Amino acid sequence: MIPFKTPVKFGLISGSALIVFTVLLYALDVDLFSILFSIVNGLFQFGLMIVFTVIGINKLRDEDLDKKITYVQALLGGFIILLIAMYLNSIFSYILNGIIDTQYMPNKIDAAISKYEDMGMSEEQMGDITEQFEDLKNAITVFIKSLWMSPIASAAIAAIVSAFIKKDKTEQIPL
């Protein structure tokens, strides 16, 4: 249906960019759970994946499919790009948090919980926050969750992005 070389290439590039970003955050010891950073981080990572997906689908259309692509071809190409990127990032995150530095995420979570306690939150609110963060402390739980969430997110994002890709870029000769 589509040549897989371009989507795989852009999936690997996008995944590698996410890994570099993760390493940068780790090296800079950023407060991962501050509200402002969470928003900026989410937007940056989401934007990065969207940009590489759009570029990858456009390259697939222009170089591999003679400047014509169907919605399904764009959807499949985008899905492959996003899934590879997300899986690469998940694998690296597991290696970082589950093997290299097993105390990194628990320490970040404990610091965030302490910060919320200092803000004077009620016992009930703290219980809810602590419960939500508990799963994040276990690297294998986060990794397993990403294995089933990544395909769903990839399909949804690819479906939206594919709708905005120009389907036919062949030059039309004026009459």
C-alpha cells in the first residue's frame, strides 16, 4: 500500500529527537512536575511529533508516491512515524528510569509531593495526588502502559494530521 522506508526513517528521527530532549531534561535536572513545565513540555513534545509527522507524510507523498497520496496512505504513514517515535521514547525512558537511574523518577515525584504539601493542600487532595503519582514511580508499569497507549495516540494524531495533508501536488497544466 505504501513504501515503509520514509515513515520508518522519520519515525526514527522523531524518536531520536525525543530521546535527545529527554536526555537534556535529565542532564539539566528539570522539575518535571511543575505545572508550567508540564504544559511547555507536553506542547513541545507534541509539536515535535506533529512536525516530523507532517514532514514525513509530505516526503512520502512527494518522493515515494509521485506527489499523490490518499487519506489512508497518509494515515498509515503518519501512524508508523508516530508509533516508532513513541515506542523509541518509551524504551529509552524505561532504560533511563528502570535501569540507569532507578531513583530518578521516585525522587522527582517525592519532591513534587513535598512541594504540594508545602502549598497547604488538604489531606484528601494530597491523597489523590499521591495516588496519581504512585504508578509513575514504577518504570515497568509506565512502560507497559505506553505499549498500549502509544498505538491509540498514534492512530488518533495520525488521523487528524492526515486530514490536513494536501493529497495531490502534481503540477496542473493550465488550459
